[in-house]
Amino acid sequence: MTRGCQLCNPVCGKCQPTPRKIGNCPTCKTCNIYARDEVLSGNPTLCKKCGADLSEQVIPKALLCNFSGLVCVYPCGRSVGEIPRFGYQTCMMNTAPQ
């Protein structure tokens, strides 16, 4: 646990990719929770109540991680932080593009 965390919040995503993603439906205002497997499956993430597509909101964009220097399709907060003082580090949670 880093940054003074006492308990890991499954939707925080600061020090590791979140195991769950939340999407609020703009149509019916329902809060939808998706597991990491659902988000990375390649299928659209649909609202569980009305069927609206929440992919833009839920599926993260691939980016070049500042922590590891690798492309990650399910990044955490360290990916947009500062580059480590001693250079890129090994990230055990890196999700490479398919």
C-alpha cells in the first residue's frame, strides 16, 4: 500500500489498475460496475438496465506508461505520474496491447 493508504479501494486505481470499473449511464442514471475481465474482453460495455453503450466511459485508452515506459491498455495512476528518478521500473501489472 502506497501513498498512505490504509485500505485498498477496488475502484481507486492510483497504485495499481482497478479490479473494477464504474460507469454511470447518462440515459437511465444507473451505476454499473464491470470486472476487469469484462472491460478487457473487447466487447462493448452495456448498461445493465437500459442497454446503452458505456464503452467510451469505462474502457481506458492505451497509453505510454511513465512508470514502466511500456504501452499499457489498462493503466493505473502511476502511468501518468512522474518518471521514476532512477529510470523506468518493472511493472508487474502492465497490460500489453493484444
